[in-house]
Amino acid sequence: MSDTPAFLDSGRPPVPDLVVPRGVLPFFLPQRPVRGRLVRLGPLADALLRRHDHHAAVTRLVGEALALAAALSTALKFRGSFSLQAKGDGPVPILLADCTDAGELRGYAHTSPDRLAALLETDPAPSAESLLGSGYLAFTVDQGGNQNRHQGIVAIHGGSLAEMALHYFDTSEQLRCQVRLACAQTTAGWRAGALILEKVAGAGGIDPDMDHAAQEESWRTATMLAGTLTDRELLDDDLPADRLLYRLFHTEGVAADRARALSFGCRCSRARLAGILEGFPADDLDHMTAESDIVMTCEFCNHAFRFPRNDVRGQAAAEPRKG
């Protein structure tokens, strides 16, 4: 496998060189037990979602997953990638989105076409629960190398992806949150966003004179204000993130932290895939060949790489043992 970094690999597919400088805006309510993140993918959502020809209901689910992954990853201190993965027995058996510590975002969904068509005949706007079915939701931090992966898994529970995430926080993290996700096709293309609130544990950043009852009331006020957010506001390119936060929380004295960038983050390359192919025995490579080429398609960016069979050597066949 090539040691060339992916961004220097001339064999990378023609994917958009797209960065949203203020894709994630962390914020907090001074002297209140509340912090959060506002995620607006903007044109990045359209660039990522249009790589696959899914039904709109599946596209919306993937868009929500991308926004959720971006929101959760930027709340952590790590080097590597953060991913959320849902596996179920529904028409969408696999849903995956991941985001690196640098904000590189990608995602995909596998569908069962026949089962999806049957569902859409009875429900043209199916919920995430109907699409995923029964299964589990996993959140994973992978720092690569010899670092241990950190993973939390919970059964899929809830009608929407936001409710499923809240179930995870309630059962696995004992963290009080509010999650709002949205994804829709607008006049400017597909857009996706998220608003996440967290109740700060302990006394950090809280008015020392605020007792428990006052803290609870402040949290209830913040969640009520967040509940007034509409999907249209969350996905509106013409409404700056700072202005939206002020519109929601100005009575609580909202303050924004340093914004984080998001980018088109598929990390596939021709060199990496060629290295994978070289690990297969020649017989397996022959079975992969169609019309003299081996075709490998990236699940994330949906780009098909073609490798002439004659250019791939593969592993040499093991010599038979002598008796």
C-alpha cells in the first residue's frame, strides 16, 4: 500500500473540494448549566448526499446522520475519526456517518430495494424507525494505530434518529441533552443541520449562587427556547448561525465559541484500493474481473475505480506441501 497521504495522491477521485468554514458553532449560556452546538452543513450536504441515488426518505436519514456525526464529533477531544452506525433489520439495514477531528465528513446507507419499495407503498414518508427496523446504534471513536477504540452501543429505540440518539445518551452516558435534526431539499439543494443542547454537570460555568432548583429551571427554559426552532430556520443559508443563536437564546445571554470547519471528507484513493487488491490471491482476483477489469466502488463517494487485471499481481499462490 502506498505511504502517500491521500491528499497528495493523484489517483483520488474527482470529488468536490468543498469546505464550510463555520459548519459547527459551539455556544454556551453564561452562568447557566447549558452548552451546545449548532451545525449547518450548507452546500456540503448537497455535495455529499447527491453522490447516491436514494429515495428522498433515505437521503433525509443520511443527511440527519451526517449532521449528528458532525455535532457529536466536535464535542470530543480526539485524533482520528468519530462514527455513528445503525444496523437493523429494516429496508435500510446499514446507516453510517463519520467525521474526523479535522471536520472531514462522509456517510452512506445500504438499502434493500424490494423492502424499501414495499414500505413506501404503504408509507410514502417513513420514519427512521420504519427504515432501520430493530437493531442497534453504535458510536465509535477510532484514533488509529495502537490506540484502543472507544465504543458505545444501544438498541435502536425511538421514532426518529434524534430520539434514538437521546436514548443512547439517557442509557449509556447519563447525559441530559436535547437533539434537533433536520434535512430537506430546498431551492438551493439538499441541506442538513442539527442543534444539540447539553446540561453541564457539576458547577462548571454556573453562577455559584444558583441552587439546584434554579439550575433545573434554567435548563427547562433553554430547552423550551430551543423547541421554538423550525426546520426552515435551521436549514436557511441566508440566516447566519450567530443571528439564529441570538434569535433563540438572547434572553439568556448566549455566547458563541470558536467555529469549526466541515469539509467533503471521503478518504478513498486509487493507491489505497490498489494496495488492498494486491493482498488477494490471483484466483480471487480472476473471479473479481469483468471484461478484463476489476471495479471497486467506494461506498462513501460512490466513485468506481477500474483496475486492469493485468496490472494487479496479487499474492502468489502457496506451494503445495511435500509429503
